[in-house]
Amino acid sequence: MRKIWAVFLLCALIVLSMEYGLYAKGLYVRDRVNLPLKKSPSENSQVMGMANSNDYLDVKEESGDWVKVTTPDGQEGWAATRFLTSETPKALIVEQLNEKVKSLANTIDALQERNKALEKENRELKYSVSNLNTAIGKNKGEYDNLKQASSTYLELKEFHDKLVSADQIKTKQMEALTKENSRLKTSERLKFTLVGGGFIIIGMIFGIMLQAVRLKPKRSGYKL
């Protein structure tokens, strides 16, 4: 942290030295001086206003050891050059440096807060990734189980199809056997009917013949 502050302070000093090392068309009121602004370039002249210590004065006109200046709040008058300097007052530099340091400190605080937020987001992201990996592992296990189940299902389906096909073949065979059995039964019944009918006819013929023999007249002289 000290190294960071040192780097920022060094940068601020470089920037400020570039900004305030020279003056273009103005002068600063020296430290600890309240400078009266005269109506004319003379000590005995009427005071028209006051310039405060470290004020930056725009120079409008020069006359010997006097310059006509305008203050930041718009007052105008003549000021003695012995109370003025082209160098940026140390107090002003320190004040400006303090502002810069304060601004940099605020920036650092903001960066630290942002870093904390990023760390929190990173932790949440890692947690989400961990949950995602767990879910992926679980889904992979379920997929493997489903794949295995699908393989078993396909095997069972193939076995089932074979059984259905065999059953259909057996059913056809049973139907054929049933038809053949029915045909044979019909043939047997027909045979029994014909045989029975034949015996009945033979019996009837035999009965008729016996009846005819009994009814035939006996010849005389023949004795049984």
C-alpha cells in the first residue's frame, strides 16, 4: 500500500511541477501576504481592493515596480511587484497536492471496493462452476445409466420380438394342426359312419335272408 501511495504521489508531483512551475501572464501573491490594490502605481495611492495570499493575479499592465492586475474575484488595481512571485506558492502546491492525493485516495478506495466486488463475483462464479460441474457429473451418471438401460431395453426388445415371432410361428403351426386334427376327426367320423352303416346294412340283409328262410314252405317227406 505504501508503494502505491508513493507512486501516486510522485506522479502528482511531476504533473503539478509541469502545471505550476511556470506562469504565462500572471503572478502569485506571496505567502502570508494580504496585498492592497492601489488606484495608481504609488504607495500613497488610494486602495481599490485586496488580494489574498497565494491568489493568482492576471497582469494587465506594468509600470516600474508596479503591475496592474485583476484578482480571481474580478477586483482590479496596481500591486507592488515585491509582494508578487512567478513561482507557485508552496502552500498552494501543498493544497493542490492534498487535493490530488485526496482524489487519488478516493480512486484507490473505489478500486478497492471494485476489487472486493470482483472477488465476490469470482467466488460466486466459482461456486456456480462447482455446482455446474456437480450437475454435469450427476447428469453424466444418469446418462450412463440411461445408456445402459437403453442397451438393456434394446436387448429385451430384441428378445421380445424373437418370442413374438416364435409365438406367431407356433400359433400358425397350432392352427395348421388344429385344422389337420379337425380334418382327421371328420375323416374318422366318416369312416365310423360308413363302417357302422355297412354293418347295419349287412345286418338288415342277413335278417331279411333269415326271415326268408323261415317263411319258405317245407317240402313233404322231409323231416328234420
